[in-house]
Amino acid sequence: MLITTQNEIISLMPTARWDRPQQLFGYLEEEESVALEPLLGTTLYNHLLTEYDRLREKYTDITPTTVRPTKKAKKDARLAHADVTERLEQIQQGKYRETYTTAESGEDDVPALDLDTIRLIRICQQIEWYKMLAHKAGLLTVSFNEGGGMNMVSADGYEPADEKRMERVVKDAWMSAGRAVDSLLLFLENDAKGARRFTEKWKDADAFYLHKDLLFQTARTLNEYLDIKGERMAYVALVRDIRFCQNTYLKPRIGSKLLKAVIEYGNVGIPELHSDDSSSSSSSDDNSEGTGKNEIFDDLLSMLRTALAFFVEGRRTDLEPVRDKLSRRDSMTDAQQALAMACEFVEQNLEGLGETANGTPIYIKVMEKKAREKQDAAAAARRCRCKEKSDQNSRKIYTGFPPTHRMPERK
């Protein structure tokens, strides 16, 4: 569990008054397994559970004031959430780096790994808490008695919330949970591009920001070809469709070898074009040839991404029912046309693609076409030679009559 104390609950929702947070553990555990673990992946999730226990033992509670524990706060847990509203934004944005002194030692400055882990756990707590409220708001307002009776839960000094306020609470909880999910994905993405403290443990998650085996490696790349409003969760939801369309429609036409080379180019640049020593040495010395290869792969990558985006669009289920059929038909038509253009481009630039195109269906098709043309040309040449020989032989045949002889007319 990543939320276990009252202080942590109050830091997330200052109006909460659960004196015994263990009563909520069943709901919180459900949200961790359903909503949080898929985003983190099993490896990173288990790592955070271990780190949570370690950090709680070292810093008391995981709250916005965790980075500044003192001996006084260590003895009095009620002081652990003293400056929640003032320092929450600074902690989440990573701008807070105030020195502190622990109760056990005189070390200064929070270790960078501890600080980033605390920030990550805090974001996970927000996702878990607000999703729990959004899902269980109705269950939290009633109690069940021994005889199966259902009663409203109330407390002295408070008035029961009406239906309109209940709906607003659920709506606000959903919005807060959505913002927390975006914050989590952005935090992990920035870490993957920088310190990489959690990247290796995050790789097995469905929400991992980088899919190097796809033409659309990131949500930002997909948004350039398919409008997903820049939402990372929309990209995560479409990853399976992207992989299906890439393997079902593009791979058989382009070939796995060339498709892999194009994806590699999209990840790290021009792929290694394996060729003989002479051609490789000349290509390394000729900058213009390398520029030409870059241009070819740039164009091919853009064409394949365009075709893949239309295929994925044809599989989307969030369209209006009236427009659903027409939109799917138009998207599949555009996808087929874009893929045909990409195949034609490959056929025209086989030499520029080098060895990466060898053995692909398009390469085999072109080679077979050239072989047939060569056979047809040879057959035509043979027919021409035979015709010339026949004409020469026919002029040498003696008919028994002079060339000017005419047959007598019959009377």
C-alpha cells in the first residue's frame, strides 16, 4: 500500500476526517491493482512499495513536508503535514531543494534519489486516492448493518451533501485523477530522458512512453499524424491497434527487414546499410550519398506513418454512430492509397535503400519483373534472328523459273 496514514490522507484531501485509514485499505488496494499498477508496471510498482516502507521509516510520512523532517516532527507526527498547501506545488515540480537535518544523523540535503522517489510516490498517491473517491463515492456514504439494513453515514457538525454536490465531488475527483495520471507519465518520461532512475523498471509497463518497435514511438509523434489532443493516455489506448495495423497491413507489403530499418531510422537515425567493402568505403567518403539516403528514409518514414495513421483511424471506436461507417470506409481507402504510394516509392528507390531492401516482397517483385523483361527481350531477339534467316533462305530457293517468268494465261 502506498497510503497508510492519516497524515498522508489529509495532505491529499485536507477536509478528510478518517481517524482510522485502515478502513479504506480495501478500496485503495483495489485502485492500486486496477489503475496504478498498469501505469507503473509490476517491477516499478513493487520497487515503490519497498521504497515506501524505507522512506516512511526514515522520514516519518510521505507528505509534501517529507523532504524536511526534523527531530521535533519525528517525535510529533501531527507536525508532518504542517505546510501542505504552501509546498505541494514546489515538491511536485521538483523545484524544492531546501536543506534539512535528519533525526539520526547530521547529513545535509535530501539525496536526489530519495527526493525523486518521494515525488513519484506522491503522484501515485494522488492517482490512487482520487480514483478511489470517483469510484467509491456512493459506497462511502452508506453503511450496512447486521440485518442487511442500509443507513446514511453522517457526523456531528456536518450537514449531509445533496445530490448536486455529490456529482460535483465525483467530477472533481475524476479531473484530479486525470491530471495526476498526466503528471505521472510526464515525470517518468522526463526521467527517462534524463537521470533514468526509474526507466529500466518502467519498461515492462503498458504506459511506457517509448515503443521502439513501432513507427509511432511516442504520443507526440502519433499526434502529428492522428489527432489525439496530445493526450498520452489516448496513445496508450491505441498502442495495441498501432501494433496490429503495422504487423497486419504494412509488414507483409514492405517486408520485415525494410520495416525494421525504417523504424530504427525513426529511433536513432540512418540504419547501417550492410553492403560490400568497396561500396561501404565509398559511401562513407561521399557525404552527398549519405544525404541522399537520409532523404529517402525521411520520405519513406513519413509515407509509412501516414498510411499507418489512416489504418489506425479506421479501427477507432470513439466515432459518432452516424459517421462511423463512412469514416471507417474513407480512412481505409486513404490508408490503401498511402500504402500503395509508399510501395511505389520503395520500388523506385531500391538502389538508394541498399541492402535493407534486398529480399523484401517489393524487391522480389521488381527482380521477377526484370527477369521476365529480360526473357521477353531474349525471346524477341530469337524471333527476329529466325525471321532474318528465313528471309535469307527464301531468297536462295530455286523455283525452276526465271524471276521474270510469268505463267501462261489459260484460254
